[in-house]
Amino acid sequence: MAHSPKRITRKDLRRPDQFVTFTGQLLNLVRHHRSASLIALGVLVGALLFYGAWDLYQSRRNRLAAQEYARALNLFHEQKYRDAMAPLTDLSESGPSIYRRLALLYLGNSHLALGDTKNAASAFERLAGRATKPDYLHQLALLSLGHAHEKAGNLKEAAKNYLAAGQASGPFKEQAILAEARTSAQAGDLKAALQAYRNYLTSFPGAERSGEISLRIRELEAKAEMAEKQK
């Protein structure tokens, strides 16, 4: 009979293995010897054991985090968003660095899928503050934060984060600029919308959507001119 894999807890991720415990015991034993030569040898052996134990500890921690992340990702793709939140929350708080960042991304998307834009925005804000590297993850955090605000109806906040995503390094600049233009127009900021659409044509000359964007610019220019005359 198949058994489901044991859930890895935050305590498991932090707990040292037997080799780490043994290293601590050995170092304590060396410290009790008074011989200078033994102490010198103990320092050398202790240093070697420390680095070896640390590598093993980190490897074990990364392995457990990878297993927990894979479990959370499977739940997410099965659309079991609430079930995915527990392991994602644990990883976002105590997992190794890369898993903390990825967990925040999927935690935010889980909240979004359940219509919780407030907690989604909170997760994406935390990710944007942590994920300076790699570039694409920082940009994706800003883009996702803009999306959360847009779904919540906070169009000005959405446009601000889309603008930041468009200025950040990464592969999502095109989507960010168009999203900034769209939400700026919806918020009634025609000047910012026009600037974003013109920025798109400058940044992506000859793009497939160039004709569509040029038409959109003419429409907004006419709308802006009419609004100016009515003042």
C-alpha cells in the first residue's frame, strides 16, 4: 500500500543531522584538553569538521526544502491553493534563500487565485523587497504586485508598480509598459498613458502590436484634446 510522503516541517528544515551533533561533541572534547599541541590540532580538526558539517547541513536543508517546494508546487498546479499555502508559508519564512523567494511568488499567486488581493499584494511586496537577484524575479514581483492592485481596483497603485516593473531589468518589459499604459488610461491619467504607449513604440520599434498602439495613441490624444477644450 502506497504511503503519502511525510510532511516536512519548519523544525525539520532547521534541525541539524547526527554529523553536525557529533561535530559539536568532538569540539567540546578538544576544548577540555590543556595541551597546547592538542588544542592547536583540535582547532585545525575542528575547522575542517565545521566546514564539512556546514556543507552537509546546508545540503540536507536544501534537499528538504526542495522536496517541500515540489510538494507545494504540485498542490498549486492541482489548484489546491489553500493546501499549498501551508508549505509555501513555511518556506517563505525559514527555507533557503531561493526557496523563500519562489515560495513568496507562489504564495501570492495562491492568494490571487482565491480572490484575496490584500494578502497577494503583501506577499508580492515582500518578494519585491527581497528579490534583487535574479533580475527577472524582481521584475516579476513588481509586475505581480501591479496585477494584484489592478484586480483590487487600485489603478494608480497598479500603474505605479507596472512603471517600476518596466524600468527594472528583465524579460517582462513589454508586458509591464502596456499594463502601465492600460491602467493609467483607466485611472483617467491620459498624460501618463500616452507617455507609456509612446515609450512602448520607442522601446519596441516594429513590434507586432505597433499599429494597434499607434491607433490607441491617436484616440487618447483626441480624448486629451477634447478634455482640454472643456476646461
